[in-house]
Amino acid sequence: MTTTHAEERIELSIGGMTCASCVNHVSRALRRVEGVDDVSVNLATERASIAFEPKTEIADLIAAVERAGYRAQVAPDEETATRERVAELAGQARALVLWSILAALVVALAMLPVHFAGDDALQAVLATAIWLFFGARFHRGAWLALRERSATMDTLVSLGSTAALALSYVNLVRGVPTYFDSAAAIIALISIGKYIEARAKVGSSQALRALVALRPPTALRVGEDGTRERIAADLLRVGDIVAVAAGERIPIDGEIVEGASAIDRSMLTGESMPVEAGRGDRVEQGTLNGDGALLVRATAVGAGTTLAHITEVVARAQGSLPPVQRIADRIAAVFVPTILAIATITLVGWLLTHHSPAQALIAAVAVLVVACPCALGLATPTAIVAGVGVAARHGILVKDADALERLAGIDTVIFDKTGTLTRGHPEVTGIDTFAGDERRTLALAAALEISSAHPLSGAILRAARARTLEIPPSRDVTAVRGRGLVATVGDAAVLVGSATFLGERGIVLPPIAEASAAESALYVAENGRALGRIRIADPLREDAAETVARLKARGIVVALASGDALGVTTRIAAACGIDRVYAELLPEGKGELVRKLREGGARVAFLGDGINDAPALALANVGMAMGAGAAVALETAGTAALRDDPSAIVEAIEIGRATMRTIAMNFFWALAYNVALIPLAAFGIVSPIYAAGAMGASSLFVVGNAMLLTRFYSSKANSPRAHAATNAE
């Protein structure tokens, strides 16, 4: 639903949901609250994300959920939520052990070949206690659903166990065989399945918990007088100086003011190789300090850090649902009423075919139990939680589940050139001298370029410092836009710029071979005489060609879009194995290119730096920015690569496709299971006890299938080949 009003958004933690029907029930209850514009309820994360108008009270949202029969509260932060889930699971485990032992005793009493006086009465007492206390949550949920004129999994479980218990009491009075074991086993087996399912759901969000665990709880703050005090990391403020010992995690985002070390950023970016860092370099919260002691000035703390932002994005993405979930929602909306109708038809059919009421009721109970739609409700959210978590561990941020689904359908990838396929840091590739030597030519160029902000200036300064040259002072530096620089160095007039610039100043250049198409050339002159030419190029990334080859092997069309000249762009494209080249494009032109390709039916992913490529990122089916542009990408695009590596787009597409395959498998299993077993239950082939076990097994299969996705990509990331590819950087 769209609205013209300013929106607010909140996440509620929802308790008591058990199936897809519960998700629909909660969604409907929230949508009925005045001012609510959008609702997304996720069974796997047990959270509801609600967009609403400012006039809507949060208390009204919580009250609506509670009236529908579920528990609700404002969702706590992930660390608190994890602790609450673990504590809740521990309480469930204790109750499960007690009641499961009692249920097993009822089943044993019913199946023992030897009976004793009063064994039926003992079964009745134990089964009733299990039904009344252990099954209370099912009965409560069924009653509240009935009040709302709807039905959920709780309805099926409550009806099935109640019918079995009632029939057993009738038979106990008549002195014929009872079914107390079925009543007890239904509740116990389904509860065991739900507990294991809950454990698996907590496990599937391991990536998010790992991110939360990276935040050090304390920090060593350094006072102005040099004293050091260990305090809670939450108490730090921007500008504080923090001491970080070797082997410790950095508690804030900041800038190194003293010391040098190798920083392990693997948990944040997926890159396994530590990065050398020293005075003036930036570091992020949660990264691991190597073998050097550091003093770091805080530039961001708490919720303002890169790690906190990543954690928020991952949590929000894991709680979102892709468009494919609408299929499950439509099925769930009619599933439970349909099952109730089938169970009724089963009951009537058995009675009309001259079977006893007991046989008819047991068959109807089996239909109710075997058809619980837990697996259907978990099919999509468990896969999304796993897929987003896998992406996060590979240094890829996925903004929402919709982006993950779009990644699976990508058939065209467009790369920006500078900073994406190339390193984005120009380097001096050679110096050609006409008079004098290389060192003097480079030193004079650096004397002028030190005053310039042009990207090529940095390459000259880095080359001069790498050769430990003494850079002479310059004065009266004048920049001629698009041409070059003029200045005085000592008593000499020095020019640095293009060949055209020097020619305009009357300086004759000697005949010399042209620089390659991928190189830029700056000429240096002193007192009217040309000294030499400095060649500069932006080097190609080592893994660029391999990334393109991997995309082509997956049937994906690859193109290169750049604002650079056609010659330079074509050469880079040829070196990478790219056939389609679009050169001399402004940022708006890249966006227009993406729009035209999409209008032609292509499903486009655009990989750029996230800043000047914002139009293309926003217009692509999936936009991905890498490295420094990652934060900007999340404002305009669906994904971001935290590591400086173009192969992230290949992994993102693979993860998207694997996630959608997992969802498809889950849907197939959930539906095939019901299609196969409901008729068997209706014809009395599957008893209520086996139906309860099969229902639990179907849910575990769906959750386990999603966790296989996590484990497969974890092992893939840890393989020698994967490390070799990473280390090549």
C-alpha cells in the first residue's frame, strides 16, 4: 500500500506463531490498525516489520497482535534478542523432557502386551494432564483463532488431540480399546518437532550473531594525562582515544594516531589477508588488531559504526520476505479451512461406509495432524535467513530479500571501469627522459603536483616518495584547467601537463613513441626545455579477467561502461574478455544505458563505486557497490560488497540462485508431503501418531535444507581454492 504521509517503521517481536496461517493471522490483525501502511511478518525470525503513519500508536499495534492471540513487544536489539531466545529455549527444553517422558509412558502402557488393573485409568490421567497443561498453548491459539473467525495450525493440533482424547473417554466407559496414546503422542511429537525447529531457526541466524559478537564489550580509554581506564564500550564518545593491544578487537571506528599493525578485517569483509595500517589510517569496530599496539581516535561509536550499520542491514534483510513468499501466503490463506473440510469429509465418508465412529474419528484426526502447514510457513523465511547470512559472511550486504530474489534472475552484468575492474589508484608505469635523468624529472613534477588535487597527482607523489626523492619547494603554482600546471622551482620555470599544453607554451617535444591506449602521459619542462614524459595507468585487478570468465560460464552477458575515452575502455575490456563496451558516458548516461537494457528485457546488475554511479545503481535490477562506495550503495542499490573485489558479484548471484533453489525445494517438499500423506491419512493408512511424527519431520527437512545452504557456502569459502582466490588480491 502506498501513502503520501511521512512514514515511521518499527519492528515487533511476535511470540506464539507456529505456521504460515499464524503469519497471515498476525498480518491481518496489524493491517486492520488505522494508519498502518505496510506489514511484513517473518516466521523464521519471529518479527513483524510495520510501516505506519505518525498518528498511529505503537501500543495499538501491540494490542492488535495480542487480541489475535499472540505475544508482541518492541523488538529488542539482536544481542538481547539472542539471549532471550536462548533462555526461552532452555525453559522449553526442561518442559519438553518432563512431558515427553509422561507421553512415552502413556504410549508404552498402551502397547504393552501385558495389562494390569487400572492401566487405562492411568493412561487417562497422564494423557489428560498432557492435553491440559502441555497442550495448553495449542488450545489457547485455537480458541483465539476461532474468535477471529480463522484457523491456524493450533486449530488442527487442538482439534486432533481433543477428538482423540474425547473418543478415548467414551471408549473407556464402554470398555473398548482407547486412544489415549494418540492424544498424548500428537501433542508431544509436535512439541518436540517445534522445539528442534526453534533450535534450528536460532542456528540459521548464526551470521547475525557472529556480527554482534564482534563488538568488544569494554575498551581501554586513554585520558588527556595519559592515564588508562577500562570502561564499557557503550560509554565511549567521538574523539576519545582508545588503546588497542595486540590481538584485541577494535571497539570503535576510528583513526590510528599512534602505532602500526596488520588489521584482520575477515569477519567484516570476507578478505582473509590482514591489511597493514599505521598512523592516519582508518580502522573499523570489530576488526582484529594484529601484532602491534595502537592508539585510535574514535570517529564513530555505538550505533554509528560500520559494524552496527552492517548488523542492522543484515537483521532487516533477514526479516524481510521476497515476492515469491506471496505464493505461500495465498496457499496458507485457504490451506487450513481446506484441511478442516477434508477432515469432515473423511469423518462422514467413514461413517457412510459402515465403519465405527471410532475408526472414522481416528482417520479424521490423522488428516488434521498430518496437514499442519508448518513446513509451508518456513519454506521461504528460513532460506532467506540462511542466504542473507551466507552473503554477510562473504562480505556482501543484501539490503532486503527482494534483492536476493532479483539476484537469482540476473542475465546481464555491467561493470564500471575505474575502481571496479581497475584498482582506482593510478600508478606511474614508466618515465621517458629527453634531457636529464628520471629522478630529477619526477622530483620536479612532484614539486608542482603536491599542490594539486588531480587523481594523477597522487600517482606522481607516491612514485616520488617510493624512490625517497627530495621534493623541492615550489611557488606561484598556477593550474590551467584541463591542461596542466605552471610554477617556479628555485630559479627555474617548470611546466607539467599534456603535450598540447607544452606546445601552446612553445616547447618542442622530441619524436617519441605514443603511450599505450591505457596510459595517460604528463610532460615535464624546465626553462623552456622538455625534460621527459611520465606515463601513468590505472592497473587492472588481477582477478578481473577470472571474474568475467566465471560470469560468462554461467550464461551471463558482461559489459563495460566508463566515462573514459573509447581507446582506454576498449583495451581494458579486451584484457578482461569483455565484448560489449560503452565509453565516454556521464553518470546520467550510465543510468540511461541501464534503463534501455531493462526496457529490452535484460535483467541487469550494475557494479560500480556507489558514488558517481548512483543513477545506474538505482535503475539496475540489482545495483552493487564495492569497497569505499558500499555505504552509499545501500541508499540507492540493493547490495554492497564490503571487500574490494569484483568477484563479489559472482558470489552474490550464486547465493541468490542457490537461495531461490532452496525455496523451490522447500515449497515442493512442503506441498508434496501434504499431497502424499493427506490421502493416506484419510484412508486410515497413516495413524495419528505417525502423522504427528511425519508433520514434524517435514518442518525439520525445510529448516535443515536451508541450513545446508549455509554449510555448503561456508565449506566453499574455507576451501583452498577460495583462499587462493582471496589471497591473490
